[in-house]
Amino acid sequence: MPWDARDTMSLRTEFVLFASQDGANIRSLCRRFGISPATGYKWLQRWAVEGEPGLQDRPRTPHHSPNRSSDDVTALLRMAHDRHERWGARKIKRWLEDQGHRMPAFSTVHNLMARHGLLPGTAPGIPATGRFEHDAPNRLWQMDFKGHFPFGGGRCHPLTLLDDHSRFSLCLTHCTDERRETVQQQLVSVFERYGLPDRMTMDNGSPWGDT
């Protein structure tokens, strides 16, 4: 149901009430109401800040207005974040510009995303915490299998090995299985090239327990 000129305010109110519920699928509701995600997030943003008066029409500005309000920019950022949750401010800004939107400076985009909990690993009102890391290379290595997927008639099990301090990838290799012998073979190769770490960390599952 696209916005109906006969009862626009009722439709906008109905939309934001549905969209404000826990677990609401915003994109699905936007399709149901015949509006774009950017428009949907714009009304949600205004509703959260101003209540019902925020749903009133405002004077129209050009699509490429250099003075676009922070509410409109935030609505675009929410829409982009909904599609690309793992993207940071720089990627989001570039993607929106590629879609034809005129965006403010990177610092403004980053600050708006941080304020509204749209940066990866953040939530509104919760300050980001620094990552703990060891103070020198080879103090701790992190090892893990990153799932598995079909490959060449079999399965690919990507094995990763990362230095905790430098974040240097010591190993990223395709394994045909996750057996102890397979892991040992890869570790021998890494040890011969980079030496031995002080410690290694991995989960408690197979094959780590008896490697």
C-alpha cells in the first residue's frame, strides 16, 4: 500500500508502530507499505526523535542538496547498514555515493554511525572497547577452521593461523579434512618457516584436543 494522499499521517503512524516492534523486519514492512527502505528509516528516525509531529511533511529539498539534514543522512545510513551490517563508515559512504546520494564528509558519516550504533560491533550508547592484544609477535597464535564448503568434488576446510600481536596471517590453507594428522602437517610447515610461538589458542573441539 503506497502512501495514500487521503490519509498519509495514518499510514505513516501505522508503519512506524509496526516497525518499532521487537524483531520487526523493516525491509519487509517497507515493501508492504510500498516505500523505499531509506524512506522507512527516515520516518522511524523522526518518530524516535520528535514523536508524531515528526511524521508531518517538510519543505522538499533537492535530492543532491549539500545541506541535507542529519536526520535524512541517518536514515540513509540505517538503510545501508541494514543491507551491509559488516561495513564501516568509509564503505557505507562510498556505496551511498555510488547510488547517487550526496554525502557529507567521512568524519560526519563516521560520527553519525557511531552515535546510532551502526558501526560493526557497536550498539547505541555503548562505547567501543579496545581489543586486547599481546605486546610482541609470537607471544600468542590463534588457530581455527573457518567452516567448510563444497570444493572440487570434496570439501574445503580452510585452516587459519594468526599472530595475535601483528594480526599477520601465518597460514591460510585449504585442507580436505580436519583430522589431527592434517593439522600437524600444516603446523610443521609453519613452525619451519616462522619458528615456535610462546602459546597457541584454539577452541576445545577436535582436532585441537590431541594435536
